[in-house]
Amino acid sequence: MTGVQFEFNKSTLRDESKAVLDRVAVAIRGAIANRPGISIEVQGHTDAIGSDSYNQGLSERRAASVRDYVVSVESSIAGALTTRGYGESQPIADNGTDEGRTQNRRVEFVVSGD
């Protein structure tokens, strides 16, 4: 998924991310209707600035922020969602650049099950 990234040291959603998540919530509702056995993990991530323990907590707050928002849009999907924070352990870009750190401050959705 693209479009859900966070400001440095923040877990609050940007307005542009809310627009993306509105569409994601509807898509998740449809996926659950077609495949009732699926589960979706909302995974939070951070850049590498800060301590491991701080970034772990921040990634958990980011995942919870996204989960709470999509459930506010589509309450029927709440039971299919779990959250997990990964801190800085799974970067997708170089943490040595501003652009890379921006890309690493993100949340992803991972679908599993039938």
C-alpha cells in the first residue's frame, strides 16, 4: 500500500493518509465479505533515529492509529485486524537520507488466511 507515512516522531495521521485509508477500509470490508477467514495485520514501522525501545513504541502507536481510523470508517472490519510494531527493524529505504527515513516512517497491511 502506498500513501500512509508519518511525520518524524509522530503517530497522528496526515489528512492525505486519511483519504487513502478511507479507500482501504472499504477494500478490506469487501475482502472480508469474499474471504471471511482472512486476517489482516497492521504493521507499524519507524526510521532509525532514536532508541530501539522508543521506536518500538512509536511503531506500535502508528499501527494502532491506522487501525483505529479504518475501524472508525468501517466498524465491521474490527475483528479481522491486529496490530504489530516493528520499530526500525524492517526498513524499506536507506536510513542515511531524509528521503529514506521518510519512506521508513510507514504502516503496511499484511493479509493472511483463506
